[in-house]
Amino acid sequence: MFRYRSLIALILVAITSLLVSCGNPTPTAKAPTYTSDQIAQIQQYATRLQTFRDRMLELPPLVQQKRWNDVESLIHGPLGEIRATMLRLSRNLLPSEQKQAEAAAKETFEHLILIDEAAQAQDGIKALRNYNELLKDFDAFVERIPS
């Protein structure tokens, strides 16, 4: 009887080992990726951002010509939606990219505010300095957009 118990225990150990070794491996975690819907949404926002970038190029000539009302109109009109668009787009990015994109969006908008303040004060040097920083921050944001 003692031999049968030892033999049964040995058989159970062998079966258990076999089942454990032949079982499915634990699934590896996949890196987060974009869905096709997210890519389509991001591309729509990217198209709008390119339009904003094209409109930004109108600022330096207006500042140089001291057309302050036109500078303010451009900032509050066509460029007025830039922050909202950038923030919406950043929410569609991967979590690892979101914070940096949101920071770049905030910096971009702050430079627009400073350009607006310079236009109100009719300070061309401050406006152009902030315009250069605006472009740097905007381009840093655009670099985060997946292609």
C-alpha cells in the first residue's frame, strides 16, 4: 500500500509538471499604439494646425508695418482657436506624449498673449521676439504629432 501511494504521488507530480510546462505563457504587454480612428482625428487637427502655422507667417510684416490693429485682429480672429485645437490634439496623443505636448501648447499660447500685449503697447521688438519663441514652441508641439 505504501508503494502505491508513492507511485500515485510521483504520477501526480509528473502530470502537474507537464501541465504547467505546456500551459500558455503569460501574455506580454503591448506598447500602446494609435487606432486608425485616432490617427484620422489627429490628422484632421494637424491639417488645422498647418493652417494656423501659415497664418502665423502674416504677423512679422504687420508688426514691421506697425499695423497693430491688424496684429490684434489676426491673433484674436484666425489664431484665436489655436490653443483649443492644440489641447484637443494633445488629448489624443499617447500618455507619454501628452504632458509635453500640453506644455508646448501652453507656451505657444503664452507667446500669443505676449504678442497681443506688445501690439497694444505698440512694441515691435517685444512682438517679434515673442513671435520667434511662438514658432519654436509651435514647432516643438508639431514634432510630437505622429505621422
